[in-house]
Amino acid sequence: MLRLLVAAVMALALCSSARAETRLPTIPPNAYSPEQKAAADEFLAARKVPVFGPFEALMYSPEVMTLARSMGDYLRYKSKIGTTLSELVILIVAREWTQDYEWYVHAPIASKAGIKAEIVDAIREGRRPPAMSADEEIVYDFTIELLRNKRVSDATFARAEQRFGKPGVVDLNGVAGYYTFLAMQLNAARYPLPADGKPLPRWPE
């Protein structure tokens, strides 16, 4: 009986290890194809850092990686809603997708950009944040409705359009969609959380 119990525990451990294993391992630069090398060089020229994070997984399809990086160059740094509110959207996306790496990277950035600690903590815990500014409330409501309901109510859309204009609404949608795409890639690849990272609380699945 004891042997069976030990065997079951070992099997469970092996299964958990397999689930945690990265499905799209980082490709060493010395193993890049010509297309991958060109994509990596473009990434370095645009971002001033080597390929990292979700873009490592995307390197298996270098054209997708390059197009994704290009879209991110605009949505991350130049969107009509501004970088602070963009970071709020990114945190909501990371939380809704329970994407540990995305949260690990962007929670400190959001804090530096001006998102209050109590707002960051509430999103992490799955609560509606307290004491949001009017702009933060608009962005929070829009993004939560879009991710959870797969649509946005007339009232919520109207508030966003009145505040940010139609271009701003498109960019707000774009930031949410872009970081959802990256979260999907990271989750599907089982991209690892760095050793100093703290996983997000898990919801029942």
C-alpha cells in the first residue's frame, strides 16, 4: 500500500513538472535561421534590448514576432490614451488571463507610471479598485466588460468615446487586444516566471 502511495505521489510530481515545462523554449541566437536573425536584429534596433519575454516564444514565427513588435511599439508607447492608462489596461489583461510574466513585468512599470499601489493590489486580488480617478474608472470598466463579456455596453462605450474620442477608443481596444494576444502566447507556451517572481492568485478553473 505504501509503495502504491509513493508511486502515485511520484507520478503526480512528474505530471506537474511536465505541465510546468516550457513548450516553446527560447531559441539560442546561434541557432537562429536567417529569418529569425533578421527579426532579432530589427527587434534590437527598435527596442534597444535583445528579444525577450513573449517575443522569445514568437521567434518560432519571426514574421509574426516582427509584426507584433511593431504594433507594440505604437500601442505601448504612443497610444491615444497615454502610457499610464495603457499600463492599467495591461494589468487588467494580465490578471484576467492569470499571466504571471506579463504581471511581473508590468506591475512595477504601472506603479512608476502613477497607478496607485491600492489599485494594483485590488486588480491582483480580482477586486474592483477603490479610489480610481475618472479616467481610470472609464478604462477599467471598458476593459473589464470587453474581457469578461466579450462586448462593451452602450453606456460604457459612450463614456470612453466622450473622454478619449473615437481614436482613443480604438487604441484602448488595441492595447487590450494586443496584450491579450501576448498573454495567450505566454500561457500557451508556458513561459516561465523568473525566480524572483510571485505567481498571481489562481481562480477556480
